[in-house]
Amino acid sequence: MYSAMKSSGTLIGDIPVGDWIDRLSPISLRPYLRLMRLDRPIGTWLLLLPGWWSIALAADGWPDIRLLLLFGIGAVVMRGAGCTFNDIVDRDFDGRVVRTAGRPIPSGAVSPRQATLFLALQLFVGLIILLQFNGTSVLLGAASLGLVFTYPFMKRITYWPQAWLGLTFNWGALLGWATAGGGPHPAPVLLYIGGIFWTLGYDTIYAHQDKQDDALIGVRSTALRLGTATPAWLVAFYTLAVTFFATAGWAADLSWPFFGLLGVAGLHLAWQIRTLDIDNSPDCLEKFKSNRVFGWLVMIAIVAGKLM
């Protein structure tokens, strides 16, 4: 089924067709690369950027390039592990949703047993990367697995699984500070809280793509809970995110360029809300992906606030 789907267009559900995976990788590896979502790097960026922010926030000047690289590799691997576990748990749900039915497990390209073995391999690589850091970082990194492995079940019990994703995806804000040698301080905690509200916003937008299918199969989300009131809630989520980011910068004694550039990043979030069409799936996906721009603006703001 997997090979038959490749020739039908440029997109199968949410899977790109004819991209670098199809052009450059061996056929046998393609389902596993897609299981890791290497064809859709936006999730890796959203997982990575809070860690990079925190490393930059803890630095005396320029952030440590070695730490940034290790976090980059770790984000690719652990995002892949999280997606693999999520797909194992959600394989029955995914098979009943148009956007996800073509994913490797529900399509039959990878069996649940094969996916489980692949998950173990990714976790092993993630452990090797984690052991490059100090003891506090190792403990924090291990603790994050509790969030990773419970997240797929949240949509079964609450309309707010996006909040749990926020707890999970922004853990790097705490981990990055620890790896950079930072001690107890309010700045990474404030950064973490801001990231949670940021995730609540962008993942609510993302969830609007599946709201009709989710309602039919009994999966819950903030998109279903908030409905047409979503734009007003996004204003609240994003305002709180920027407020906590600003407070984190103040706590870390960042200079004025940080606050000016953070304001520019806030305008990007305002653009998302102003132009969002929650009933247009392609538009929701575009706005969701644009959060990489926001994340880079915050990164640049932190570095500028440190250097100037």
C-alpha cells in the first residue's frame, strides 16, 4: 500500500510525496524516516527552540555551539521517538482519520512490533546524547519521558491535551539552562511557562485540521472545546506567552534589544490570529508552521539582549 500511494500526488494526507525521502533514501528506510517525521521538520523546530532559548539565556555571551548542536541532534531523535510512540498508541485512531490514514503503521508499511524496536533504538541514541551533559541534565532529561509517554493518552481523557503537549515540548527550557551550567533561577521557569502558553496557541490551531474526524471518533482537543471562540482564546494564550517571555528576559537581566525584538515576535503572533481561518485546514497548517519564524525571532532577541 505504501508504494502504491507514492504516485498519486504530492501529498497523501499529511505525508509529502516526491520529497527528499522518496528521492534520496532506500525504499526500506522510507517508512521509518516518515515515522520519525523527518519529512516534516516543523515539530523538531518547535521542540528544539525552547532548549536553544534557554541555552542562550544562560550564556555569558554567545551561546555554546557544542550544546546547540547536541540539542539539535537530540531534538531530531527524541521528536522521532515521541512520534513513533504516538503512532503506536494511536494506530487505530489514525486509520480512521483521513489526514493520518497513510502514516506508516495504519497503512501497513511498518508493523507495531517493528515500530517498537525502532522506538527502542531511538531511545538508546537519545540516552547516549543525554549522557554528554551534566548530572542535573541527565535527571531532567529522564524525567521528561514521563510526559512523553503519557501525552498520547491525554486526548482520550481531556479536551486539553494541548496543555500536556506544552508541558512536554517546552521541557528544553529547563534542560537547556541546566546543561549550560545555570543554577536555580526563575528565568528558565518563566521561559517554560511562556512556552506552555505558546504551545497551547499553535497546537490549538493545528488541531482545527482534524476537528470533524476527532468529533466522530471520540478524540478530544482544544479545537473542539473552544470552537468558534478559538481566536479570542488565542489572544489570551499568546499574550500570556509573550508576557512570560518578557518576564524571563527581565529576570535574566537582558538588555533593551531583547524587548524590542520580542515585540516584533509578538506582532507575528498577532498576524496569525488576525488572518487565521479555523475552518480552512491548509491555512491552519500554514499558521502552525509559521511558529518557526516566531521561535527564531525569540532566539535572536535573547542573543541580542545578551550581546548588547
